[in-house]
Amino acid sequence: MAGGPSTVPLAAAVSEVGGLGFLATGYRTADAVTEDLAALTIATSRPFGLNVFVPSGAPADPQAVQAYAQRLAAAGLPAGEARFDDDAFEEKVALLARARPAVVSFAFGLPPAAAVAELQEAGIAVWITVTTPAEAAAAAEAGADALVAQGAEAGGHRGGFDGGEPGDLGLLALLQLCETAAEGVPLVATGGIMTGRAIAAVLAAGAAAAALGTAFMRAPEAGTSAAQRTALASDRPTAITRAFTGRPARGIVNAFMRDHDGAAPVAYPEVHHLTSPARAAARERGDAEGFNLWAGQAHGLATAEPAGALVERLAADARAALSEATAAAARGGA
Amino acid sequence: MAGGPSTVPLAAAVSEVGGLGFLATGYRTADAVTEDLAALTIATSRPFGLNVFVPSGAPADPQAVQAYAQRLAAAGLPAGEARFDDDAFEEKVALLARARPAVVSFAFGLPPAAAVAELQEAGIAVWITVTTPAEAAAAAEAGADALVAQGAEAGGHRGGFDGGEPGDLGLLALLQLCETAAEGVPLVATGGIMTGRAIAAVLAAGAAAAALGTAFMRAPEAGTSAAQRTALASDRPTAITRAFTGRPARGIVNAFMRDHDGAAPVAYPEVHHLTSPARAAARERGDAEGFNLWAGQAHGLATAEPAGALVERLAADARAALSEATAAAARGGA
């Protein structure tokens, strides 16, 4: 939920009712993350986590980026500098090791062994996002305390290791395969989970917990833009695209995606920076056809409830769903 | 499981232990289905179901089919007659109405109202396969007794209404959306379900039952070819393609799929008939690169257990998973 929706009040509201609130560090400076952490520590004394993007290994092909930049310029879009950076990875890891949140989760790859060690030595649980059994095995081997198993239903970026060929497994298939590939490592299930019943489902599938993103994007505490809130409340279809950032991500299909998806290179974060001004301008003028409307496949079920009330309702619904299914199975309903 | 894997002994073995065995009628003549039904009625006195393909509304563009035929011919492949037919739809519905199995399920579209009425008047439950909430709403409106909610994880053909743009929802997303779109109509969950835990998951998600296909394809009772059994036992990736039949279907990625996927038209059953001899020849010579290796995303978890033992193990595992998750949630684990 980097890039807007993730806020300190949202994470705090989730943690305050016994959930594990998460704060995104992506696209933010180390100083901004330090400020966020200070604010979150004031807002809640409960455990919370932060998510960090593992940097790409190397810059993308400059010619491919340049060709895409020319295409967007020809469409009349303002452009940002298509630079390669590591999103201040080492500074963020160092400051998190000092701040000692309960959890640091990683997306976009296997974090360096030194980062894992630094965080774990500080008593922080390290979670790694995986989208395939092979990634799960590698993350388990790297000593992850838990794996965030991200199904293809998920909104926003595919969090796995490969920005070119992202994992396409549905969440239930992934959970079953990870159980074998990374035996004994707890799984945090994510992707398309919008209801208490779906939380119950992933727990029954063996996950230790469920992680929800899109479900919170219409909450008043979220920083989601008005145009995106409207789109989330519709039943518009989603698709996975590199058009906005150069890395595959799921969003509601709109004109920008349709116009540029086929031409977008594998080039993260270059394309993210390149399209940033055009996306900000569209967001600002409320034009839902011109920026990334990240959303999971079941986004139409997102509600505008306050985050704390949502967590409490989902937890109660999940417990009820499990009891009901257990009773039905005992009667022979399975 | 039409086209080989579905057999009378497989359906009978499932029904005999209290499952609901299914027999495919696709690609079979009405006479062959009549013989199958007679054999199945002898093999088990328990309830079973049969699956029927709803015919496409109209033949595909002949030029597109011809272009694809030329491509395959250029690759040296033997060709069948790319004919349009309705797979003996009306004869099959009529004979099923007389035979009165417990369930008739439909794939590839909304069956005509007359067919639904004829079967229901004979006391047969009518199930309709859906892959989107819109299809679910239409099937509910058509009076379906249950909806087979097929997630994108599923092996074989996408069973929804649209052969051009198939539904891409993961199973858990689909179940949540169908609960709203077709309130009150029981859901049979299918797609990527290979373990008792996954069965538990879909029951917790609110499904009335789970339907498994790939999980049975290595069973000794299945008619699965030797080359496909070997491929199923691997961790080879799957993808959705029209290359083999002109309708999107998920199979293990192989040379035929890679070579022809991009060129395959929306043309079912024409392309099915066109490629039939090439596929049969490859299957015969054990060449897994030359025919359709239908498989769900988690196919690597399929076992070679006898079907009855598999059903009993999965049911016990599902009950255990539900009890475990319910107990964990009561302890606050959710």
C-alpha cells in the first residue's frame, strides 16, 4: 500500500484493535520513515510492522526505458526522471533495526543476508513475500520467520522475486504448494481476501494469519485518493500491468493501462519515476483513467468502515465461518 | 476431465465412498454416453453426476480457423476436419433426463431454459459452471440448483460463458464475489484444490462442496495417459491457452503450447477437431510436448492413490483442518 493509501492512522487503527498494522516504507525517504515511525509509536503501543522493497539488482536496459519515455511523451504526458535507485534500502534497514518494530516484511526479492541478520539480531521478525514454491523455498532457506504468500488475486505489485515473469498462482494453490516447499515456516496469506469467510478459508488452508490490503483502501484512515475510492466501489475488472511502474502490479483496468500495457518494459523503479508526474497530475484532477488504481480482484467488496471496526468485524466473521464449516463437516457436509 | 481421464471406474470409486463421482459426456456420442451410464449404474448404486458442454452459439470465423490449420500443417502436424458441431447436446440432455442421475452440470455457457426445465422436471439437480460474478448472477437467474464456481487455478477448460475473454478470478476471490452475486444459491468450489486443507478452506469460505479434477488424474482408475501422469507429477508450470481446442484451457506448458498459443483463434470446437489427430498421435507415442497436458496450478500435489482412498483421506484431512483452525481462532490465533 505504498504510494498513498498506507498511513500512520490506518496502521495504528489496525494495531489498536489487536490486528498487526503495517506501514509502507516504499517511495519514502529514510527521514520520512523515521518520522512515520515516531508518529506510529505515539499512536499505538501495540505491535506493528513495516514493509520494505528489496532493490532490483541492476538498472534496466536504458534503450527500453527511453522508448517507453518517448511513447508517453508522444501521448502528451509529463515525465519524471527515469532514474535507477535502491529506495534508500540500507538506511531503512538500519533505522528499522534501531526502531525495533515487531515485524519487517520484504517485497520484490530476497533481502541480503546481512539485512536479515541485522533485523533478526534486533529481535525483529523478518517476513519475505513469495509468489511461487521456489521463492518460498529460497525465503525459508534465507531464514525468514514467516512467508507472505501472495496469490495472483492481490492488488498492487506482485511481491515476488521476478519482475519479468511474476508468479501467477492463485492464493489457495500457492498455500498448498508452499506448505510442501517451505515446511514448518508460518505462512501469512494475502491476495483477494475481503471477508471474514476468506480469512477463515486461509486459516483452514493452514496459514498462520491473513494479510489484507485492498479491504482497507476505502477506510477513512487510508490515504486513498477520491477517484480511486470510487473505482474501488465499482465492479470494474482488474489486470496485471507493468505500464505504471515497470514492475507487474494489479489494478483496475483504465485508459492508461490499456494504452501502454503492451509497450511497458521490465524496468523498475525507472518507469515508476518516469510516470510519477503524470500519475500525480491525474490523481490530483480526479481522473481515474490516468493513474494506477491498484486493487485486488475482489475490490468491489471493500467497505468504507473505519479500520478498527473492520478488523473486529472480519475477525468475528472469520470465527463464525470456521465454526459453521466445522459443524457442517462434522454432520457430513464435506 | 473429458477426453480421456474421466472413466466409469473413477466416477464409481468416488461415489462408492460417499463422494459424488462425475462422468464427462464431452466429445462422446449419445450412444457412448448411454453405454457409460449403464456401466456406471451397475458399478455403483450411489448418486453421481454427469457434465455436459453447452454448445457455442455459432461457428467461428472460417478464415481464422483456416489460417491456424495452415500453420499447424506447416509444422508437419496431421489435421482433423475443423468442423462446428454441438456435441450432440439435445440428445444428451434427453437421455440424461430419462436416466435421472443426481446431478447434471454444464460448462461453456448457460444451458437453454428448456434443457434446465427438462432435467429439473425429471428430478435432476442442474449445476452451472461460472467464472465471474456476472455469470453467477445469470446462472442463478436461470434457476440453477448450484453453481460450480471455477477459479482460474483450475486445470482444463475455463468453464465459463465467454470463450474469448475467460474469467480470471482466483477461487477465493470468486467465491466471495459469488456469495453476493448469487445469494442463496449453493456454490461448488473448484480450481486448484488438491488437499484436505484446501477443501476445508473453500468450505470455510462458504462453499457447499468442493469439486476436484486434477487431484484424481494420477489415480489408477483415471484414463490419464502415461506421459501426462509423468508431467503431472512434476512441478512444471501451467498456463491458459487456446492452442489445443480454440477455447481457453489450463495445461502444463509444453512445446505445442509455446509454438502455437499466440496464433490460436477463438474457435471451439473447430480447433478441437482440427488438432485432435496430432494430439492423439503425440499421446500415443508418449510425447508430452505434443498434446494437451490439462492440469490445475497445484498439479504437483496429485497423488497416485486409488480414488476411493483419496476421497476418504481428503475428507478426513478437511475435517481435521477445520477443527484445527477453529480451535486456533478461538484461542485468538486469527
